[in-house]
Amino acid sequence: CGKSTLGRTLIRLLLPTSGKVLFEGEDLAAMTPQKFAEVRRQMQIIFQDPYASLNPRMNVYEIISEPLITYGITKGKAETEKRVNELMKEVGIPAEFINRYPHQFSGGQRQRIGIARSIALNPKLIVCDEPVSALDVSIQSQVLNLLKDLQEQYHLTYLFISHDLSVVKFISDRIIVMFLGKICEEAATEELFAHPLHPYTHFLLDAIPKADPHQRNSKAELLTGEIPSPVNPPSGCRFHTRCPFARDICKTEEPVLKDAGGRKVACHFPMTQT
């Protein structure tokens, strides 16, 4: 649906083809490179693949110290090394590993190094692009708890991108659901999980496996219909080819994202909250 593309566009790793990206009231998309360089350090990203996001020719010290040196945060090697050791301790990497290279670490440890690099400049916003999807389930909870602790310590704002709804529920205060490049619904986490308004959100939540056999619904609803193409999306509502509640207007008129009592939904016939 374009989650990663959107996340990278928001911090200008990709340039938008249209629209605005507002950060503290200023349009990042319209900034000159010189102006953007001043705010660049306030936003960072944690990439999905810890095996591809670290330079294999740089050791841990070089990886974490690079932003510190680039922005002149630390002066001299002693101060830089002290700060690198502090960051390593905060993310749970032993100090004696400071001269090791990425191939000498596990996936979870590599992601911790990437997290240390992302917080080195004390940013205001971190885009977390599916930071645990490539990790073992046993390691995911450790990294998620680390992210929560760092969020509280550094007063961070996360834009957390994920397709794992259990992870989304654990980490997020507010959720946006996207389908084929469009926002379907926006709501506080508890509201969205308790009362989804958009049919797509409803089916997403209904598809979550339930551990308790007594809570399983043997008559779970399944999506049918043609899967739309992101290259050539259908007219009207992009979900109408699979939506069992679609009507004629859904095929011709694209719904706008409208307010629905403190939350937003883009649907001609949103589901009731009963």
C-alpha cells in the first residue's frame, strides 16, 4: 500500500511528486537543500533490514560515530568514543564489541546498532520502517521494549510502519490504516481495535489469529473478489472490488477522509460502532 514509500517521503529520502510534508509548520518538500540541512538532524529512520542497513566495511564505532562527527556534536576522539559507548550501553550492545563489524552480530544486535545510530543526534522524529519484521519472534519483543524505553527517555515521536497488527497495537497511540496508497481510517488504538469503521479495517482485525480456541469464530468472514492492481487502481473506492458492502457509488466516486467523532474514515458507508 506504500507504507515504506510514504515514510521515506516524509523525511525526504524520496522527493514527493505532489502535496506537502509539514514538520513543525514548515513544508519540508518545498525547502531548499540548504534549509533542509538545518532540520535534517531532527528526523531519523530505522530500516527494515538490519543486514542491509549497516555498512559492512564500518565497525560499530564508525557506524554510530558517523552522525556525531558529521554534525560536530562531539569534539575529538575521546569525547566521541565516550558518547558511542553511552549509546551502545543504552541499546544493550556490550562495550567490548565496539571494534566489531556487522557480520559478527546477530540480526537483533544489528538492529540495536541501527537504533543507536538513529538516536545519536537526539532527533524529534524517528520513522521506524518495520524494524522488527526481519527478526525472530523471540527477539522482536526485546527490540520493541527497547524502542518504548528510548521513546520515554528521549521524548521521541515514532512513525511506526508495520503490517503486524499485534505490534501496532503494542507500540502505537494512534493508528492510520492504508490500502493501495490511500488512508482508509485513522483513530486512537483502542478505538480502532474495538470499533473499526472501515470495512478493510474490519477484515484486517478479523483475520488476526486467536490463541484462545473459545474465541475463534468458525464462521470468520473471508474476502472475495478481484485483488486490485496498484499500477492500475480501480475507479471510485479502491477497496470496492473486494468489499461485500460496496454499492454503485463506491465504484464511481472516491470517498474523502472525513471526521467521525474524533476519528477519521474514508468510506461512503462506514460500519456502525455497535
